[in-house]
Amino acid sequence: MNTMVIQSIILIFGFIVLIKGADYFVDGASSIAKNLNVPDIFIGLTIVAFGTSAPEAAVSIRAMLSHNTDMVLGNIIGSNILNIVLILGVAASIAPIRVQNNTIKKEIPFLLLVSILLSVLFLDIPLQNGTVNMISRGDGIVILIVFAIFIYYLIQLARNGQSEEIEAKYTLKLATAYSLFGLLAIVIGGNFVVTSATNIATTLGVSQRFIALTIVALGTSLPELVTSVMAAKKGKQDIAIGNIIGSNIFNICFVAGLPSALFGNIVPKDPIGLDLLVMVFCTIVLYLFSKSEKIVSKNEGKVFLMMFVIYYGYLVFTQLNLFVR
């Protein structure tokens, strides 16, 4: 069988294992927390948000261990862009998404803050006269400290009693087994995705940045896509946009901060500064759309989808140009 076909099958299998593992982990961890009387809102904003970001975390940590640094940042940036322009675009096109005051005043600005922070910390050459653009171990620690502030905010939110009842699906013992099984599946799936994606990039002669921003980012964003679209169809707009914002914050703070703090510098081989700026720009547009009428309308959803076509059209066009050369 053709090598490319085999690697594609492995990649799809890896995504399936990743996503199912995340589902099992969320169900198990949520049940553990509920059995231990943890507030519902804290479960929703931490465990569920982490669960939908678990595929990105697994891919980034595995990529870091195998020194595929382009895969680490490319996956994070690509996922965050896709979450806004594709997933939120599709969800808003299905039904207008109302945005709460708290989300407009605190959560989206916080997402914008950490998006800008990641860009500033990474762009060492233009901003600090450095020799290379990178996320250092010190940068990772700074990002994790900012993440701790976000967790503190979530705790305060939980204490205010804003919650939606979450029932414990399983007993404590069964929930623990589900969590461990889900975590194992996430690790195994992440290993398959990184290995096969790297092999596909090598076989096609394309950059790991391109593969990470497109195929890997789309695959690891599937949990957010399913969650947000289903929430939009059921009229639960808070979940649709809250899932996107929470996931993007987790992607930057946890998925970028933890690997760099643990394993050292993230130094991509391919230029990724423009992609960072696109991510920040998409977040600014989300903020402006939300603030104007406290709603992301169907037309604004179509604007997001147009941005998706333009940006990913650009990525494909530049990659094709490299082939021609």
C-alpha cells in the first residue's frame, strides 16, 4: 500500500483516538469532581475546557519531545484561528450568538491579552534585537503565571454561584478508570498524530508549519467544532462562544506555556510571526463584533467564514508557489 495512504490512515486513527480519549477524560474527570462536590461552573470552565484542548496539549507535548517545534506553535495558532473563523463562523451562521456582558468585559479581553502576550514574547528579533524568535522557558513560566490568574478568576466565578447543573455520570471508582483510560488514549492518539503528520509533511515536501496550521489544527479542533455547532443548534449560545474562548485561552496558556516551561525553548524553523498576527487580528474582530450589539450575527458569522477562506487560501497559495520554485 502507498506510504502516503498508510500515513493518512494512521493520522485519521490518531485523531479518532485523541477525540474519544478527550470525551472519556471529560466524562470521567467531571464525574470525579461532581462526586467530590466541586462547583458545577468550575467543572464546566476548567475540566470541560481542558478536555476540548487536550488534543492540542497532547500533540504539542509529543511534538516538543520529538523536537518538532513548528508543530507546537503551528498547532496552537492554527487551532485558535480555526476556532474563531471556522467554528464560530459556522455556529453563528446557524443561529446568532448572544454574548453576555461578563464575556465582553472580561473573558474576550483576557483572550486578546494572552494572544498579544504570546506574540510579544515570541517576536524576539523585532522587539528585543534577539537572534531568533522563540518562546523561552522563562516565557513559558510567565504564560503559566498569567494562566494562574485566569484560574483564580474562574474560582471567583464559581463562588458567585453562576452554574448549570452537571450530573455525575459514574461512581468515583468508575470515573477514575474512565479518566485514566481517556488520558492514556490522548497520549497514544497524540503520538500517532505527530508521527504521521511529520511523515506526511516529509513525503509531500511541505513544511511542518503548513501541516500544523491546516491538517493538525483542524483535527485537534474537532471537539470544539462539534460542541459549538451542537450548542448553537440547541440555542445554548453561551456554551458555543464560551467553549471557543475558554479553549483558546487554554491553548495559549496551557498548551504553549507548559511544554516550554518543562522542556525549554520553542524555536520554530519556519517563520510564524504572520500567523500570530492573524490570530490576534481574528481575536480583535471577535471582540468588536461582540461589543457592537452584544451578538455575533449571521452576517458576522459569514465574515468569519470569508476570513477563513482568505487566510487558508493564502496558506495553500504560498505552499503551491514553493512547489513551483
